[in-house]
Amino acid sequence: MSVPHAASLSLFEGSAYVRFSLLALSSIFFLVDPFAALPTFLAVTADQDAAKRARTARKASLTAFVILTAFGIAGTYIFRIFGITLPAFEISGGIILLLIGLDMLEAKRSPTQESPGETQAASSKEEVGIVPLGIPMLAGPGAITSVMVLVGQARTYWQMIAIFGAISFTAVICYWVLSSADRVARILGDTGIRILVRIMGLLLVALAVQYFVNGFVDLGVLTKPSSL
């Protein structure tokens, strides 16, 4: 193998890893979306002081991390146990992402992440950081599905590291956003939060379409362009 060819191959593998890492981070972060959870977090922690609110934020972030990591580890085994193929999961995942993304384009939480009346029910619970903040508001069906699809698409050890790195990074940002909820909400304001949620929703719809394309390509219905 010539040196230029080896260098170009190494560069291609590196760029593919970067693209996969960005895909993992963007899809997981946009689906967890701690900014959209701010109003609910402020509502259910209204009677808590700063220290207790920080503990609630830590519980919620840690719960999301544990749930997503568990499904990331078990994703391959779940596929095998239930006989689910990756294309089927990509297409079904695309549907879930599309529904969530369309709701986010209207600057509202999707029912898959937060059902009506859940905020009121949560206000009477002691462990609101675990349920419903950690799951399903942060680690909801969309985020879990995305992690499992990414695990199914991973082909190398480094891609798996990228997935769990994205989960860890998202959990840290969740803790920072929620523990500083008052300050973040004050800086962004209602309008800023709505704009941010809409932007994330637009990107999420694009990711949903990409999931559809990947699923149909894997099924052989579509042909992947040679340039990709």
C-alpha cells in the first residue's frame, strides 16, 4: 500500500468517525432537549431552594444518563431477542423523531415526552428528579430509540465510544441547564426558548428524514449515492 493511499484512507476513516460523532451528539441532545424541559422543571421545583433544586437537576440528569446508557448497552441484544432488524427500527425511529420534531417546530413538548397533567402530578411527588423529569421528559422514547438505532449502526469500537460520549456530554449539559434554570430562563426568555426549541425541531425533522433514508437504503429500496 502506498503512503499517499494509506494517508487518504486514514483521513477518510477519521472524517467518517467525526460525522458519526456529530450525528450521535446532535440526535441525542436534540431529543433530550433540556431547554424545552425548563418550564416544567421550574414548575415542579417552585417550592425548592437552590440546593434542593440542584439535587433534583442532578437526579434528573443522572437518571437520563443511566437509562440511555442501559439501552445503549442492551440495544444489540434487544434486536436479537425480538428479531428486530435495523432497517425496521430506523424507519420506526424516524416516525417517532418526526412526530417529536413537528411538535417542537410549534415550540411545544411532544406528548411522547410529557403528557398533559404530568406536571401537576409531578408537583406532589418527592422524587420528581427521577420520574417524570429523568424519564420520560429527558430520556423519553425518542432519545431511547435514537440511542438504539445509533448502536445498531455502529461498526467500530470508536463509534460506540462516540455514542456513550454523546450521552455523557448531554447529561452534563442537562445538569448545567437545569441547575441554572432560573438564570438560563432569564437570559433566554420565553421567546428565546421557543426559538431554540423550533431550531432543534427543524434539525430533528431532518434527522428523522435521514433515518427514513437509511432504513430504505438498508432494505435495498433506495440506492445510496456513491458520493456519500
